[in-house]
Amino acid sequence: METTTRELKVRPGPGREYPILIGNGILRKLPEHIRRISGSCRVLVVTDKNVGRFHLKPVMKNLSGAGIDAEAEELPVGERYKNFGSYQKIVRRLAGLDDARDLIVVAFGGGVVGDLAGFAAATYRRGIPLIQAPTTLLACVDSSVGGKTGFDLPQGKNLVGSFYQPNLVLIDLDTLKTLPAHEFQSGMAEVIKYGLILDERFFARLEREIVMLPAHDSAPLAAAVERCCAIKAKVVGRDERDTKGVRAMLNFGHTFAHAIEAACGYATYSHGEAVAVGMICAAELSARSGYLKSNDLERIERLIEKAGLPNKIKGSTADELIEYMQRDKKTRTGKLRFILLERIGRAFVSDAPPLKDIRAVLKKRIVSF
Ligand SMILES: NC(=O)c1ccc[n+]([C@@H]2O[C@H](COP(=O)([O-])OP(=O)(O)OC[C@H]3O[C@@H](n4cnc5c(N)ncnc54)[C@H](O)[C@@H]3O)[C@@H](O)[C@H]2O)c1
Ligand SMILES: [Zn+2]
């Protein structure tokens, strides 16, 4: 189904801007967008085997029908493959395609594909054009916008990477219809996060509409994706390289979440589920620190529950979680750093919440079984 296309601009720095297009069926316009970048080019569509199975054929057919010389690289699925091997595959493939024409990368997949293909585009010949075409809710509202690219090393996540903005972000909501329900739900945690840190009105809208979001062709979904992208674009515009403490707000709930993912096992909690519990912990810590009102805390818990996301921690202890937090790369200064809420829609960075409060917040969420 083709509906109206929503358009936003990201302005990461003076004189630089790129559009985000959001709509149903808009991937069909990919050839036009490619032509606008270059009249004479070869294209590498990078995807993974899941997305490939559902969506690659029509995309490749459409490109070749438009006379565009395009090939596809289908990577194996999952975070485990966001590694040096996959990066090498992409850049070697690019080298094989390289001739007198321009080379363009299309990152067609979730955050794993987006980060890998983005980094390959950033580094091949010191930078070639990139189109981000995200296919998970998380990638639509978060990873495809803002230019963070890279891959993991055995020593840690995202250790190799760069900032590299795409020429265009093309969000076709129709691709989300094949996304497994738990992946959609996982992305919903990040959607809620935007309301919590920067937009009280959006949070209130989610309170009314969250159950309608999973329909891939619903107006509430398109509106929510647009709002999240607008917030992310604003944050990136103020702090492209994550050095001014503005982009750090996007880590709301994530200090807790990373510890929960690591301590409870990545199979127990998806990233979004861990973020959901993490956001409740961060909200609770904000209340304990004398900022967030108890009524707001209840609203946050209710919305997370309504989204079907978890609010309990199973399979770890407070001490273990604190140990993981202290090992987190963001604590190199020796202090635990948290994003707290003054109220719904206003976040700030706090360097020193007392350990006893962190422990109390965790204990309240942990269930033993
Ligand atoms: N660059 C950034 O700013 C940024 C921000 C947040 C997260 N990330 C990164 O994003 C990654 C997580 O992204 P993700 O959650 O999209 O994970 P993912 O890319 O692994 O996708 C999740 C799963 O959904 C499948 N999938 C994707 N689209 C599908 C579709 N339309 N239909 C059916 N299946 C589909 C994938 O094959 C995979 O199994 C992490 O590596 C994280 O570090 C980056
Ligand atoms: Zn996240």
C-alpha cells in the first residue's frame, strides 16, 4: 500500500543535511533516489539472510528494471556477525565491483546490517555514498539516523567504528510486516525512550496509541516513527559526535540495560527488553534522587507494561549487576554515569548517584525463581 510520504531533514553540521523519508511502499522509489546521487553508478545492496529471504528479490528486480547495475551481499544473521569478517566481505565485494563508475552502498536491514554496511561505506576509498534502508523498528527510529557505524570485536561491542552520515534514510514501513513480533516489541522500548527523555506530549500520545503501533500500515506507527526520527535528528544536530552530553541522553536506561543483558545472558533478554527494565530502574533512581514524581513513575511502568515489555529482572543479583556496570566502558572515570529524569520529557546526566540507591532500585526489580 502506498500512502503519503513523510519527510524530515537531518542537519548534522553547518552546510550538511540529508533527508529521512518515511512511508509505505516507498522502497519502490529506490532507483530514483540512486539516480539523484549519481547518473552512472554500480550499487551494492548489503542485507542479511532473513531480510534477503523476504524482501531482496523485488528490490533487485526494481533496480535492474530501472537499468541500474546492482548486486547484493547477503550476510549471515545476528549480532555475532557484526564482526571484522563481515566487514571484510563487504569491502572486498566493493573492490570487486569498482570500475570507472561511482559506487553506492544500500544498507538494507536492521541495525547490524546498517552499522556494518555504513562502516564499509565510510572506509572504502575513504568514503562512498550510502543509503540507509532500515527494516527493523529499532533501525527505523535509532540506528539508521545519525551516522554511528562500526562493528564488534571479541573484546567489546562497537569497538571499531566511525561517524559517517548517509546521503538518505529511506524508511519503508511495509518491510516491518515480516518482522517477528518480539523484534518489533524490542524496538518499542526505544520509541518510549524518546518520549521519556525529550517529549512529554509524544509520551502521552503513546499512552493512548501504543497498542496500535504493531500494524505496519497504521497512521499511528508512521507518526511515531516520524516523531522518533525528528527527535533523533534534533539530538544529532546538536551533538553529532557525542561529545556535548546531548547525544548521551539516548543512553537513558542503557547503563542498567547493558548490565542486565550481560549478566542474565543475551538470550534471556533482547536489547529492547533490557532497555525497558533499565528505563524503569533509571526512572526509579530518578524518583529516589528526589526528581521524578511518583505519579510519573507509575505512568512509565504502566506504558512499558502496555507495550508488553518486561519490568522485572530474572537471573541475576544486585551485586553482580553493579559489577557489570562498573566494568562498562562509560565508567572509565571510575564513577557510574546515569541518565536520570527530572520529569517525563526532560533528562539529564548524573555522575554520582549513591551506590546504595542503585542497589535498592535493582533489588526491587529482581525476582528470584
Ligand atoms: N548506529 C547506531 O546509532 C545504533 C543505535 C542503536 C543500535 N545500534 C546497533 O543495532 C544493532 C541492533 O539492531 P536490530 O535490533 O535491528 O538487530 P538486527 O539487525 O540483528 O535485526 C534483528 C533481527 O531481525 C531480522 N530482521 C530484520 N529486518 C527484518 C524484517 N523486515 N523482517 C524479518 N526479519 C527481519 C534480522 O535478520 C535479525 O534476525 C546492534 O548491533 C546495535 O549496536 C546502532
Ligand atoms: Zn538501545
